Amino acid sequence: MQLLQERRRLVLSGGGEKKIAEQHQKGKLTARERIDLLLDEGSFVELGTFVQGGLDDAGNLDIKNPGEGVVAGSGTIDGRRVYLFAQDFTVAGGSLGEAHARKICRVLDLAGQNGVPVIGLNDSGGARIQEGVCALNGYGEIFYRNMLYSGVVPQISVIMGPCAGGAAYSPALTDFVFMIKQKSHMFITGPQVIKAATGESITMEELGGAVTHNSTSGVAHFLAASEEEGLKQVRALLGYLPPNNLDDPPLAAPRDPELDGEELLGIIPGDSDKPYDVREVIRRVVDGSDFFEVHAHYARNAVVGFARLTGMAVGIVANQPRVKAGCLDIDASDKIARFVRFCDAFNLPLVTLVDVPGFLPGVEQEWGGIIRHGAKILYAYAEATVPKITLVLRKAYGGAYIAMGSRALGADLCLAWPSAEIAVMGPEAAVQIIHRRELESAAEPEKLQRELAQGYRRRFANPYIAAARGWIEEVIDPRQTREYLCRAMGMVSQKRVQRPPRKHGNIPL
Ligand code: HXC
């Protein structure tokens, strides 16, 4: 009994008082403090408390690294079960050795086998240098399980300190990555190695800080100002997600939007090129006006996130006319495709709001592979068998119209506002092609172009041509958007689809 108490005390104290004080001085919490903040009070059950790597020379267990630098276990968040691990920087810098990896693999297996989300709180110096290939193999075992349970249970990573080298690939294999400003850093090679290899000088924060990965690389999906805020965001995210791919997302009590739906009538500026914030539309439509945006700082010409309609959780995808006129580019394509695939894997119906002038023109985009990246959106929407509801707000031009959850790609219900312009291209570009000769010989070409564009808009770019063929189910009064979307959810939420058997498709990566 005494040995049990002593050993437990040793593990609970992690790297000891001095290391804990150092962690606090850096403005960081310890692994156990983080777990307490994340989970419902008193719900944590620790697993593998006495796991220990290595024997000393006399064959005794070598306990110089109490807990092996990671705390693992299970608990609840808002009463719903999760598995988790939290790397303990106070023990050997949270570095990952063989036993450390075994503890993580154990919670990944238990989460996968029980159909429960798994959360990793990362704070680690990477592969434990003294354990050499055993540490590397440990990472491999984790990566394998990240893949194995991908699409089976939601996997969430919170980066709360360093996450360097190949270690960064485990979070990258999970569904969502949270980062904390000034506190978390992710990179494959750090500033010193980069300096030596390429001569570039850069700080750790600029290279792999939370802002960089949220806004520039897209590696991270959420940016938090503090650890507390980050962990609160994790709890909020889980509120929208089912525990696994066989369950439905949790239902909530339906709530009316707080913002006035009547205002939707005037939300789109009369001039079809004027920008507006599509989130103003979303917030006037969804329950409680609550929109939980994902990847908010990355590829801002697209907006994705979670919300509720009549209490049912949905994934929302929208073009953002305020940024790059809402064009789809390489980064927006990756962002949308990944989100659509997540929603499809976890039974979250998709609601798509379309206002897109097309794929972004430019040599950089073409050479960067906009064809390959844009194809991901087409693939993801066509592949998704969850209920898909699409609403065209304004522009829906060319390939981008088809890509954004069109009927042809399997949308269950497509709606349009009267302001919808569904056409092969925008009026200005179109008249220049089909009326080139007339424009060349016109006395006042600009005036003629304006008139022709207006005629084109009336004849070719309205929602009724698509509606006549049934590709748009209904043209609706913007003020009735919520009502229609809620009814649509009721109509298609029981959808079941069988696809031809295959090992897996080959999404263009
Ligand atoms: C063993 C490590 C360690 C590691 C840190 N420590 N990283 N021990 N293996 N990888 C130990 C330190 O020796 C120190 O021990 C304690 O943890 C705290 O580290 P400090 O350096 O004092 O802390 P700090 O100044 O905050 O710096 C943190 C750090 C730095 C930036 C993470 O420690 C660092 O650069 N570590 C190495 C990072 C790295 O290159 N890792 C390998 C990445 S490659 P004492 O005894 O003094 O308390 C990789 C491959 C994965 O991970 C491949 C997957 C396939």
C-alpha cells in the first residue's frame, strides 16, 4: 500500500516542483492542470499511470521519468465521453520515448474501439534522443493509429508548446488542430536548421507560431489567445460532433436566430459586384445566430464552420464575397474539400451558400495546380452522401457553380434567391466574347457593353433557367431562408445512399 501511494505521488508530481515552476514561468499550465480545465470536474480516469520505460543496470524499473512524460486517460466533456493524452513538458521536455508512445497508442485504440473522440494536448521536445529508433518507431505506431481511426472517431490536437520535426505529423493527421498564440510552435525544421540550410533568418514565432499556421499554412484550424480559451474552444467544437461515424451529432433545443431574418432582404447590395460579409447571412439563418467558424483565418475567401438548424448540427460552407470577391483559389479549395469530407465522415448535413464569380484567374494559380486543387471540391461534394442543401445567393458562375454543391454533384435540394445569377460566366466577360464584333465597331462601345450586359443578365443569368429544369428546386424570398432550410433539413435528414463497393477512391491530392 505504501509503495502504491509513493509511486502514485511520484507520477502525480511529474517533473517535480522546480520543473513545474519553470513551466508556470513560461506562462504555461502543466499537463494535469490542462486536463482539469478541459474535462468535466472530477471525471478524469487515468490510464497507464505506472507505465515506465527501461530497466536500470540492476534490472529495476528506472523511474527517472515519472509517467514517461505523458498523462493519458478518459473523462467527460459536457457529460459526453472522450479519451485524451496530455504531454508533460516537466518530464524530459515531454519528449516521446517507447513507453510514452505506448500510452498514447493505448488511448487511441480505446477511443477507436469504443467510438469515442480523442484529444491530444501536445507539448513536447519531440523524439526522445536517448531512445533513438525506439522513439521513431513510437511515432510510427501513433501515425498508423491516427490513420486507422480517421473517419471513425473525431481526433483533435491542441498544440500547447513545441511540436517539432516529424512529431508535427501526428496532429497533421488528426481532424482539427488548435494553437495558442505565442505558446505553441510547429515546424519540421526549426529556425537554426533553416538558417544553416538556406540562409533564411526567421524567428520561431514567425516560422511556426499560431498566427502563421492559422493564416498562412492552414496547418491549424483554430487560434486561441490563451490555453484556457483554446480548451474552451475544444469543448465547444465537440458540442457539434457525434462521438463516432455510426452515431448522429448531438441534438440541441431549437432556437431562433438572434439577428433579424427580415434584414436578409437588403443584405446583398444591388450592384452585383459589391462585397458583403456572408457570415451576416449565416447568422440570420442559424439557431441562436451561433456560427462556430473553422479555419477562420485561412483562405478567407471561403467560410466553413458548424451551426445548428432546428437543433440539428450542420456543416456550413460559403463563399465570402468580401475577400477576393469570393473566388475559389487553391487554398479555398483545400479548405472546403477537407471540411466537406469531415462532415461526410461524421454524418453532418452540409448547407452550402453560393456567391462565387469563378476560380481565381492567374498564372500563379494555374502553375500552383488550381486544376488539381479545385478538383478536390468537386470530388468531395460528389463523394459526400450526407444530406446536402445548397442556396445560391448571387453569383454562381461556370465550374465554380457546379463545384459548390450543385444538384449535378448530388445536392438533395437546391434553392436560390431572386438575386441569383447562374451562368457560364459573368455578364461583362460573356458579352465581350459573344458580341465582340458589334463592340469593336460600336461608336460608344462602353455604353453598348453595359446595355448588352444587362440584357445578358436578364436572359442568361437568372435562377429561372436552372429552376425550369429542376436544378434549382425553388426560388425563395430571402426573408424565408431559415424556414426553407429548416424544412429542407426535415425533408432530407433521413437520407440513405449506397455506393458501388471499392477499396477507396483516389481524390486528387
Ligand atoms: C530528450 C529532451 C528533448 C528530446 C527536450 N529535452 N527535448 N530530451 N529528447 N528531444 C529535455 C531537455 O534536455 C531538458 O532536460 C528538458 O527536456 C527541457 O528542455 P529545455 O531545452 O531545457 O527546454 P526549452 O529551453 O524550453 O526548449 C524546449 C525545446 C528544446 C525548444 C523543445 O528542448 C529543443 O530544441 N529540443 C529538441 C527538439 C528537437 O529537435 N526534437 C527532435 C525533433 S525530430 P533537463 O534534464 O535539462 O530538464 C523528431 C522526429 C520525429 O521529433 C520523427 C517522427 C517520425
